[in-house]
Amino acid sequence: MHGHGGYDSDFSDEEHCGESRKRKKKGVEDDLLLKKPFQKERSGKVAHKQVAAELLDREEAKNRRFHLIAMDAYQRHTKFINDYILYYGGKKEDFKRLGENDKTDLDVIRENHKFLWNEEDEMDMTWEKRLAKKYYDKLFKEYCIADLSRYKENKFGFRWRVEKEVISGKGQFFCGNKRCDVKEGLRSWEVNFGYIEHGEKRNALVKLRLCQECSFKLNFHHRKKEVRLKTRKDKTKKEDSSYKHSKLSSEEDKGHSSSKKSEDSSKRNSDEEESASESELWKGPLPETDEKSQEEEFDEYFQDLFL
């Protein structure tokens, strides 16, 4: 080759090629030095279709997971059902469940409730019976609430009181009939309640307080036992009458002669007492009667509560 106005050389092309090779080699070495351990190799070729599809699917799965996490349980459930119907066909009515056999806690308590629980009833306890027993323990079993709507048929319904009724005084300070709220003239009754429970006949002695009209309904067919408060005056009167009766009986056993003398003496004593009482009446004002102390009033009040 001949240059333009200069000296020519046959080795000029070889020198240029050697320099370019050195540069390439140096660039590769620099890349190796600057390469990080987690860095992927650069690919100058176009990716395969399968690799591109996998990358797209991965990105789409991430987006879908993000949207599902953002939903609540109900929205997620409806989305899955709509997707199922979209891909496999069908109707939403096919997914509706039948609620005929569904039971709430109240239904379970009604099926397993008992008016009185015995030790035999607590032997084989299922979760339904345990739920009914827990409700039974929360009831107040001092007085009953009565249903007297069918009193002419001699059919009555009784149940225990709940906490709200105890606080309001229903069944104790108000009439125990569930359709009556009379507060005055209440009377306490003791009833032998016979009932059939789970195919078994049972009896229970219950107490209730009713007004005069409801008491008439309760005793429409048979007279029930009335519970009355025994005051201290009644007790003292009974003791005095029993003492007098025993004294009279001992005097009668002595004989006819002594009985005549005692009659005469009793007549004289009675005449003397009458004359003394008449004279005492005109001496001064009548003696004051003993008033009840506060403790006696509290005792009577608590006796009314625990009747």
C-alpha cells in the first residue's frame, strides 16, 4: 500500500488490530472487577417467549395477591364465586345454603331447658345441656312468674324470674301474673306445680305472690295453700292460749268438788277484776301501747322478703 505523501509500511494494519484487542481485553477485565456477586449477566439476545410469559404471570400474581389482601372476607368470597361462575357457568342461586336446620343459642336452650335440674340430669352433659344449665344458673328461684290465661281449664304456666324482673320487683312487690302489675293487696301462695318435661312427669313446690283478682283465678278450681307471716303477737297469743288450756285441763282432773269451788272463786275474781278495771279507768288516761322498735320492723321486713 502506498500512502499519500509519506512513507508506507506493511505492518500498520497489524498495529491497529493489536491496540483494539488490548482495549477489549481491558474492558472485559474492568467489567469483571466491577461486577457484583448478585448481578445477573447482560444478555444481548432477545428473551424467549416462555421466559417472557413466566415473567408476566409472576407480575400478575403479585398484583392479584395485593388486591386480595386489600379485600375483606366477604368481598373475597363474592369474587371467588363470580370467577367460578364466569369460568365454569351456573347461577348464584345454586350457592345459596338452606337455613332450615340452622339453630341459634336460644333454640338450643329451649330444647334442653329444664324447670329443675337434678344430679342425675348432670351425668351425661353435652355442649347443648351445658349451655342450658348455664342459663338455668342465672335465674332467680325465689318466686315464680305465672301465666293464668287458661285458668278456667285448670292449666297454669310457671317460670323463674330473670335479673330485670328482680330489680323492678316483678313477682314480689308487684303481682306475679305476667299480664298484671297491681302493687296492693298481694298474697303469697304455695303451689304444687305438676308438669311434663321431655316426656317425663315431674312435680315442684313453687311460691308466687298475686293480687286478689289473680288469686281468685289461681284458686278457681282448687284452694291452694296460702303462706302467711307469723308475727310475734300471734306467737305470744298461741303460747298464752296453750298455757291456759293446760292449766284448765289440770284443774278439771282434780274432781267435781274442786271444780265447783274454782268456778265460784273465778266468778268472784272476775267481779273483782271488773270493779277494779272500772275504778282504774277513771283514775287517769289510758296507758300507752308498746310501739315496735326499729329492729322489730326490720325483722318483719326481712321475713316478708324470705317468705
